[in-house]
Amino acid sequence: MADREVDQQLVARAQAGDKQAFDLLVTKYQRKLGRLLARFIRDPAEVEDVAQEAFVKAYRALPSFRGDSAFYTWLYRIGINTAKNYLVAMGRRAPTTTGFDSDEAEGFEDGDQLRDINTPESVLASKEIAATVQKAMEDLPDDLRTAIELREIEGLSYEEIANIMNCPIGTVRSRIFRAREAIAAKLRPLLDTRKDRRW
Amino acid sequence: MKQRLSAMMDDAAQDHECEICVKRLKDDPELRAAWGVYHLIGDALRGHTAPDVAERVQQRLAAEPTVFAPHAIEPPRRRATRYALSMAASVAAVALVGWMALPLIDDPRESPPPAIAKLPEPPLVAVPVAQGVGDYLLAHQRFSPSLAIGGIAPYIRSVTEENGAR
């Protein structure tokens, strides 16, 4: 089943009232959307706020999603519009030359949703995660490391990886899974600690 | 199950595995946590570890009215089935028309079809058009369903009346 069909399944479940299905889509696309928003907004805290707003808008607009495009394509458009509206609401110009009237800017829900921009904790946490993943990768056996690099960084399919590594597709599937589990085992304490800190 | 999830994320799982996974994700917190960590690993390897807004979004959505639009999108399998059935129906219709037309095809080996009595053609009669109908038709042309046809076609009926009827 293609990635798009997995998304369509999750969207269909969300449209049928399953909010957890939408949560899974948020988990999947939050960083990808964040990268997009960072092209318009420099401050990481503001990127988080706008990303959050975009997802909430996407959830409210779910009944209008018919599946004609991929879910991320649809989310991408909502993200762009949310970023532009945010910049207009903040009195800043959007970096693109396409004009949009400030009167048309939707009301941006700020106030209690915005945090202090001086929040280095999230930046520090991101660096910790990146360092932990990098260290875990270095500790992996060569075959597992190669398999997950070819998949996650090069974006190759299992068939292509199997050809390169001269092994069956089932072996590729197993190696990638074992690599993920090995890295996850080192990440989980860090993630659990972050959750504890919030309380 | 986690291995199925891992494969599903890479478009490498069978359809039935994906269906099982998607259903289990709803009720299995450990599987949902794995979904989150696996995606985090992929994003971290590509150099992106922020933002992490899933929890905040979840909290905000908890306060949102639940969306309920169950027929807004067709599941992929049902859509594919619908297309397959439409194609099958089309092929069946073409086959039926072809089968019915077979007797009409001249075959020199077969005996000629029986002669069909020809009815006399009805005489063509000019029907006088009431005065002002032409103007009426032109004025109400925009309400005609034949507007779906482009060009001058919609106006053909309006301009074919005889000059004498005006």
C-alpha cells in the first residue's frame, strides 16, 4: 500500500470522528511542515505556533478534503496560507511577491497560544535528539546502518536497497526495522525525560 | 506488529498488513509511540528534529468539536472497486451492443433477411409559427439546457424558422 493510501485511510478515519487518526498524521508531518514554515518565519517558537495553527485549521477543514490530492499537498497549501496570514497579522511582509490584501487576512488566534520567543529549551532538545540519533547510528552494525541510510536519507525503495545490498527484500525490511528499534531504544529515555520535565 | 508498521511507513507492507496496522494504531499506545519515534528518527537523519507540536495540537483538538464527515473521502480500495465495476459494466455494454448488431452485418453465406414492409413516409407539413415566438425563444435562450453545447449550436433552433412566420 502506497504512503498516500495510508494517509487516505487515516484521513477517512479522522473524518469519521477518530481524532487519534488525525494525531498520527500530525506526528508524521509536523517536522516536514515545520521545514516549510521556516522558509517564511525565522523564529523557531513562532514556527511551532504557526504549525500548530495550521494543523488545527486542517482539522477543521477535513470535511472539505475529498482525496483528489495527497494529504500533504493539501496540508502544504493550508500551511502556506496560515504562514502568510500570520505575517500579515504581525505586520510583516511575506517573502513572496504575490500580493494579498491585509483585509483578507484571517484572524490569527494568538494571545494565549503564543509563547515567549526566548525558549531555548526546544532548540536544546532538538540538538540532543540529533546527537543521540547520530551516536546510535555510529553504533549500528554496518548492514543495518547502510539499510536505514539508503531508506531514510537516499529515499530508495526496498527493491532498490535489496539490489544494492544484494539481499532479499525481506532482509532489507528486517534490517531497517532492527535499525529503527536500536536507535529508538537510545532515544526513548531522552523522550521520556523531556515529557517528565514538562510536568 | 512493529515490523509491519516499519514497512508500512516505507510503502513496503502488504495491503492487509496496512489495514491491520492502521486499526491497531488506534488502540495500541505502544504502537503509536513507535510510529512517533520512527518518524522522528527519519526526520533526524534528514537533519530536522523540530518542531514537535504533536502534543500541543492534540490538546487543542481535544477542545475542538469532533469532525464528522464519513463520506467525504472514499477509501482507496472502495474507489478502485468502483472504477473496476464501472469498467466491467462498460465492457459488458459494448459486448452486448456488438452481439445485438451481429445479425445486421451482411454475410454472403447467409440467406438474405426477410423483406420488411416499408411504410409510406408522412408528408412534410409546414407548421405556422405564432407571431413573436422567435423573439420569445431568443429572449429565453439562456435558460435552454442546450447551452452546454458551445458555439452557434444553441441558436440553431431559433434561427431555422421561416422568414414568413415573423
